[in-house]
Amino acid sequence: MSAPKKFKFDYEINEAACMACAACELECRDNAVVVNDSATAYAINKDSCKRCGRCFRACPAGAVVKINL
């Protein structure tokens, strides 16, 4: 069994900026974007995320941010 891939960055969603429009969720091919516990914004499941950037490019509010690790 291979070790999990190590990434140099993560994508996160800034809840304060998120409009809950679902653009990021609709663009995600890996089902990594989910509604968060407060049901008012979205979150990214880092275990499912492939770091393709589709959600980052799709967000009209700029709420998806790239975090260097």
C-alpha cells in the first residue's frame, strides 16, 4: 500500500467571504467540496481534494484560497 500523496498547498474556503452559491461544489470532480457544519458555507475535504484548482477558479467571491504548507 502506497503512502498518501504529500501536497505543497491546500485549498480552503473563507467562510466569511463564501456566498454559498455552490459554484465550487458544482466544479469539483472529486466530491471534495461539502456544506460545512453551520450549513451556511462550504468546506473542502482535504482527504478527497486533488488540488486541481477548479473550485478556486470557479468561485465568484474569491472565497477559495490557496494555502502554502
